[in-house]
Amino acid sequence: MRLAFLGTPDAAVSPLRSLVAAGHDVEVVVTRADKRRGRGAGLVPSPVKAAALELGLPVTSDVDDVLGRGLDLGVVVAFGRIIKPHVLGELAMVNLHFSLLPRWRGAAPVERAVLAGDPETGVCLMEVAEGLDQGGVYALERTPVDPEETVAELRGRLVEIGTRLLVEQLAVGLGQPVAQQGEVTYAAKVDQGELHLDWSEPTGRCHARVRLGRAWTELRGARLLVTRATAADGPAGPPGVVDAELGVACGDGRRLLLLEVQPAGKGPMTAAAWANGARPVGERLA
């Protein structure tokens, strides 16, 4: 099959490689333009561009470059840009979306599933339509969400599931999509404020914020990232107070046990190593 591939981050690299390995002719790859990382640094390609160049595939940042090629299909994975109607009018496209549509349409479906405490999520192979993630679904696969799983770990599993689903479905033919059914929810991007740990909240909510990645609190006015933790029963003191087991009391009377943290200006470390120097026991995290 003669394809265009549209994607940008690491999550889109495995689907691209697998399409090529399956024998599809990827005639053009569309991704974001190179970005400058840091002051004085050179331009850095997106993960998809780096993989495409390694595979010897032509790369562009202009979506209109898929037009006029007589392609069979466009495949979209975490592209991050709206595809305009005149493009969809010429080239049919499918999208790998990492949720069970219509739940969590939008930019951050994996993060929202974790933050909401969803017991399961999945991957949909869907048609790309003009509305935000409103197209019909060709195929889907469900998977449970482990309560200790981070967003990065869950996304990695969903990429594996989605890559297999995409390759298998293209091999047998897409068929007709089925209209989405159920309550529509939207997955807005997670802002910095949502990563702040409010210890007056229930333990599960605090744990979910940690699982998102880069959750933060403060000790003595300095920011502390909490990169790994687990929920535990009490006894617990006032919300935010650190006990001898490095458990932080939460608003429901349970605790969040700190496992890995990153103090300001330092790299990640075990909570035990941090506590040896910081001596936080008995203090309240802001």
C-alpha cells in the first residue's frame, strides 16, 4: 500500500518502522519542523524525522506535500496538528488514538485516563474527519490500567497495542468504520498547576498526579519533584506531614509513600537517599 505517514514524537516511531517492515511503501513522512533546544543549541529533528531519515524516507513539514501523489492512505499517529479539509478531501486518513473513543478526545488522552482513575483504556484505529477525533472507528482494543502504572509506561503499552492493531488491520482491509457511541469527554493538555501535589486531596488523587510525571511539592521553599510513589494505609498525621517511613499524609487519612524524588538542581534519587540529607521527617510539604 502506498502511504503517507504523519507523526511527531517517540510514540509515532514504532508505527512508522512497523509499516515499513510490513512492506508498505511510505512515500512521504510529514512531521514538525526542526526545533532549537536550548540557547545556542542547534536545530533538532523530531523523533519521527530522525527515524524516517534512517529509513531513507522523504520528510517534509508541509502537510500539503501529501497531495497529488495518488497515495492510497494517510496514517496519522500523534501528529499534533489539525489536518485541513482540502487535504482530507483528496486523501483518506486513519489515526491511532490512545483512548476508547468517544472518551478522551483530544491532545492528552493517556494523561486524562490516569488522572481520572479509569480502570481501563485502549487504542482506536479511526478515520480522520474534520471534527476533533469524531471519525468512525475501524478497530479497537481494550486494556486494563494498572493502578501503579505511570503515564509513560501506559503510553508505551498502548503504542505496542496500536502498532500491532494498525498493521493487522491494513493487512486484512479497513472495512467500514463504526460511529462512536457513548458519552463524549475531552482530554485537554495537562497544565503545570495540575502537577502540583495538594496533600489535602485523597491519596489516590495525589498518586495519580505523580503517575503523570513531574509532579511537584515544596520543602522549605524549594521545589521537590516526586517521580515515583505508592499509596499506603495509615496511621497518618496532618496532610502534607512526612513520617518516618517517608509517607506523606493525605486528606483521606491515608499516606503516599515516596519512592523516588528529584530535588531542585539535582538528578533523580531514591527517597531514602534524599531523606538522608534533607531530613524531612516531621515537616510539612507545601
